[in-house]
Amino acid sequence: MDGSESKPLAKLVWLDPFKGTTQERMMRDGDEISIGRSASNDIKISESHISREHAIVACHDGVFSIDDVGSANGTFVNGVQIYGKNELKVGDEIHLFVSVLRLLSTSGEGPIDSAERVAAVAGDRASLRITRGPQQGQIFALLKEELYIGRSTPNSNWEIALQDPTVSRPHAFLVKEKQQWKLFDLGSINGTSVNSQPVTGGKAQMLRDGDRIMFGGTLTVFHMGFPTAQSEPEKGQNGKS
């Protein structure tokens, strides 16, 4: 390998959750860097909610990508949950439960237009944006036409995993039929509501753009498209459904 091939193109930067120190890993063309809880990974993060083999960040022909390899609690890029392999750009943030990694240039700089990065990941998919709760600010793209919503645990396999102890396992079910999204509560303990109206009795609740959905203590906003800017916080809400 000559000098031009070995030159770093970017770097992954993260905070060690136990040592409290900033760590770096340079990335070169051809690299495939595994991330997970197991010691066999290139980047080991010993956080209990990170899977033993969680994700792979790669660079081929100068193009960066990230692949969620079946993690229990999901991989998020700029707050958007991804499934499988997705493009990654310099400046992107990778969330693995509470741990955050950033892909930066070798000088430590990167784009800051997060709205454009989010839209690029999600396209025109419908979405749920969390406006109150442990994951406030995160956005889930509804990439499948059937999705289960439930409390995040080390063994959970919900498409939308919420890090909220008031959310049940499972909690609710979303399905798209003929361009219409429907929401069902699955007998959750703390309930599901749409615009403060409970979803009960196994009946489907039709969703409209801008609907406010409560899953236990987590408040979300349903969007038919993907928000390119964060809305102002909801006013006059006390968290009761």
C-alpha cells in the first residue's frame, strides 16, 4: 500500500462512557470498522444496551457507510433510526443508545446542517418525532409498512424502541394500508393516546399529519413526510394523556 492509499480520509470520535475520555479512530479507504460491546470489535464500547456486534462503519472508494448488523436497540444517524446499510457523511452523528460517535474530517471539522442530513437519510418517509421523553429530538423514519413500538431492552426487537420505563413491551402497532397509517394499542399499561384521546379496545386510530401521540410518558408527533426543521415545543401540555 503506498502513501496515498494509507492517508486517513476521516476519523470517528466518541466519548468513552466509563473513562470519560475522548477516543479517536482514523478511517482509511478500504476500512471496515466494527462497533459493539464485545472485545472482538475494532471499537469496543462497554455499555450494556449496545449489542455485542452492533454496527459496521466502512469506507470504500472514498464513500462512507454504516450498517446496523441486527442490534437489539437500534442505530441512529442524526437522530434517525436506520435499518441495514446506509450512506454516511462527514459531520454525521451516530447514536448507539446513550453513546454518540461522530464522523469528522481529519482536522476535526464537519458539516453542521443537520436538517439536510436527516432528510437525506429518511427521504420522503413518514416519521415519528419525539418532542418529550428520554429520546427527545430523535426522529424515527417509518421505513416499513408494519412497525411495533415498545420499551427498549437488551433483547427487544421492536422497529421503534423507546428508552422509557413507562412504555410497555410491546406497547403499540403501526400499519400502513392504502397510504393511510393506522395505530393500535397492544394493551399497554400506561396507554396510548392521539391528541389526548385514548386509543383503546383494539380499535384502529387513523393518523393525520401533525397528530400528537403519547406512548406512556413519551410524546411524539406524527409526520406524513420528514421534518426538515424542528418545530417549537408544544405549549400548554402537562404530559397527561
